[in-house]
Amino acid sequence: MGRRVQDETDEFDTAPAAGPGRAWLISASVVIIAFGFASSVMWETAGLMLAGGSLPPPAVAFAVYAACGPLAALLALVTGWLRFNGGKRGSALKWMIAIPVVWLIGLLGWLAALQAFCGGALVCAA
């Protein structure tokens, strides 16, 4: 008499997955793809720098790093979707946003350091 009858639907109800839904990841993917295309303009600049001939190693490193924006975008897309499909929905969007942001902060930091220490030139004169 004191037994409580459990509703049959309770057995099959699962909690919603933690983290953003597919719509958020699709929206972020569109933004990341646009970022990849926008950052590809650095390819021409890097190509012109490298085609110029003998550059010091810091300038070559800057040219290569600046051209890696589309690679950062691709890495962000792949990582985000793999984590999402792997069930780690909570971190999928974070990784998708963090990878291009870290690349962009690195590029802006490099440019700020050149401006502060070298007067904006790619190579500091001794």
C-alpha cells in the first residue's frame, strides 16, 4: 500500500546534453569560415615578404605566422566539431572560438612589440 508507482516514462528520460546545441556550433562555424577567408589576405603580404629575398629570421617567422590564420580557422573547425561529435559539447564551442582568438592575439601582440621596440619596422636596427 505504501508503494509509490513510478511513471514508465521516467526510465527513458535523459537529461539534456550539457553545452551549446548544434545551432550555436553552426553559427560559430560560419563566423570562423569568414575569419579564415578574411585572414587569407595575409598570404599575399607574406608571399611578397618572402619573395623579396634575404630577410632576417624574425621577419621570416612573422611572415609565416601571419599567413597561418586560415590554418587556425581550419584547426578550430575540426577541433570544435570533433569535440561536439565526441560528446564534449561544453568545450566544443570554446575551442572553436579560442584557437583563432589566440592566433589573433599573437599576431596583434607581435605587431605591438614591433611598434614599441622597433618603431614599426620588421627588424630592429642595432
